[in-house]
Amino acid sequence: MRTHFIAIGGAAMHNLALALHEKGYQVSGSDDAIFEPSKSRLEKRGLLPIELGWFPEKISSDIEAVILGMHAKADNPELLKAQQLGLPIYSYPEFLYEQSRNKTRVVIGGSHGKTTITSMILHVLHYHNRSVDYMVGALLEGFETMVHLTEDNDFIVLEGDEYLSSPMDLRPKFHLYQPNIALISGIAWDHINVFPTFENYVEQFRVFIEKITPGGILVYNEEDAEVKNLVESINHPIRKMPYRTPAYQVRNGKTWLQTPEGELPLEVFGAHNLNNLAGAQWICQNMGVDEADFYEAIATFKGASKRLEKIAEAGSTVAYKDFAHSPSKVKATTEAVKNQYPDRTLLACLELHTYSSLNADFLKEYQGALDAADVAAVFYSPEAVEIKKLDEVTRDQIAEAFQRKDLFIFTNPADFKSFLFDQNWENTAVLLMSSGNYGGLQFDEIKQRINA
């Protein structure tokens, strides 16, 4: 099958391109900018475009599928040519559904935790040599790509993102997968540029539940009030399976899970991760992995990339980085690190980087999010606010939103870096939360400081 990717360089798109190439498809693509690691990974497989830009002459009638990335615009020259020729055009999730029509589709949804839960499931299956197709939002240890597609595997595990499918398809991605087995980890308002009200955001999860195939299974976090209320209000012929955070203890910086066979030491920590683990366990059991096998495998799970990922540890100092940006995740992550290291100073730093987090009207959602930290700092770039064409965000607005009088607020990368490295890191847990890099902070410098 010949496929062409418009905007092949994206994190998700290039992984799908690699997966199809591995499957034996003939793959081509274009983009106007391709960065690492996408560039090297495409080049290694011979899929890197020779020249950057859009070339309508690449689009010919023998192409059987055009896959359109979010980076592409509606007036993209290659897209217009494909439309003129009447070629089949798919968004990323549409194409994944086409690839999985005859498989049992397992879709993990939720405002937070979906990457970690998907990663836990795949780790357990991989540990026990159970082969499945998959798509996950992070590169996992032991896996070469974030997407894997075959003709033979019975299951496909999909991370179900609620963001839009493509410039041509404004449906949330997870509406297109029609799961046989689904999970919802939590609902906390996000993507306010697309879902302007909380009610509108919640409605997307209602549609997701109603897309579960009749007779299917919904695993849901009953400790999340929004999820619980929504699931219980829906009359749909599916089996509903609630889960909650299991019993655990933290001793000397180590988390121990209570199981029927006794205590089990874990590599991951934090109430939210234990909650994620419970959801992953139910999904694995519905995929044929028994309880004992799940526990054996999950004990070796070290976490998904950028999700409470340990940067370095030496003596009484430890540093983590985390993708947390939504208020609920920032709060959960900060509390998790403080609970894991209750006798250490917690230095928590948050970069406001996403559209929602830089929106003046949304900032109030962060009230109390950093309360568990002993020292708390927020960094944001006024230039990023301007680029996103948002109203100006001031220091006073941030201070008012977080409701913390001793909050340090920075807009200059050099000032933030000086603050961070001037702190006393003895007997300290350093937590860096961002989907960016604080204006150019090199995490290797954190390692060097700790290991010096």
C-alpha cells in the first residue's frame, strides 16, 4: 500500500510512518520543518524528505492513502492536490481506526494519566511476551517506536487523546476509535482554546463512552467525581468496572504496594501513579493477564518518559522532571514527590507553557496546585503569550491565581536558572514540571550539579 504523509515530521506522525514502513508499506512524506529526534529516525529508515517544503508534484493518483497531520493547514498545496485527485484522505486517528477495524480496540482516555496507564499496560504485556499493536504518546523502554501495527495481532492498545483530529476533522481523536474496551482516568478541564467551557469539555467524554461498542467494557476511576457522575448517568449497553487507588505505604523513599501475596516494592510512586496502576491492572485482566502476572511485571515498571522521570540522584539530593502542566496534574505530581520524600525540602518549579496555562481566565484553576512544595517557582515567557495571541499575563495575576505569598515568579530564563542553581540542594527533592524547557534549561546541567 502506498501512503503519503503531509507533515511527516511530527512526533506522532513520524512514528506512524515508521510503523507502516516496518509493516511493508511504501511511505513518502513532506514537511516544512523537521526536528530531532524525528529527523534522525526518519533518515535511518530512508523516509526523510530530500527537501523541506510542500510539493504538489509528489501527489499522484497511485497513492492509496494520504495521512494529514495537525501541523498542515487547510490550504496546504499537497492537500489541495490530493483533494483534486479524489484520493482517500485520513486524519491520524482515522487511519489508526482503519488499521484496527478487525482487532479488539483498547482505548485509554482521561485528562491526565493516559500515557502512564497505556505505558503500564504495554510494559506488562511486553514483560510476558504478549504481542499487541499499539499507539502511545511516549517512547517506552524496550520499545523502538511509539506506534506498532501488524496484520496478525488480535489487540491494539491506543492512547485516546481528546484533542482535535486534524485541520479538516475537528472531532476529538478518541471519538474515532470505537473501543471494545475503554478506560477513563479522570476529567479536569483542558484545551480551553477548543473547549471553551467545562461542560463542553465533559461532553466529549460522554460521546467517547457512547462510542464504546455495545457489549464492551468501560473501566473508570470512581475516585474522580466527574468521571463517576458521568459514567453512572449514561445508559449504554456496556459493562462498567470501577477502580480506585490501592493500599500502599511509603518507607524510606520507597513505595510498597499491598497485594494479596504481601507487600510489593515499586519503582514508581505517588497516589496518582498507584491509581493509574489500578486502572492498568483491570485492563490487563480483561486482556487475559492474571493478577499474579500483572504484579510480577509492574514491579519493574520505571515510568513513562517525562512522567516523574528521575534526572539524577546523589547523597541527599534527587531531581525529577515531569510533563505536568494542567492544574490537577501539577497538584498530584507535587504532592507525590513530597509524600515520597517527606523529610526533604521540596523545590517545585512549574513552567506555564501551554495555551490553557497561559490563558488569564484559566489561571485561577491553579489555586493550591503548588501548596505541597516548600519552595515554589513559576516561569513563563511573555513572548509565548504573544505568539499564542493571548491577552497579557502579569506577575500579579499569577500570584493571585496560585494564592501563595512566597511564590517566586520569573519571565527571564537566565534569572530563573540563577534562582534554581543558587538554591541549597542539600536534603532536597527538585521537581521540574513543564512541557517546555524553561527558555533553554539543559537538564544535563542538573545532573552535573547533583553529581559534582
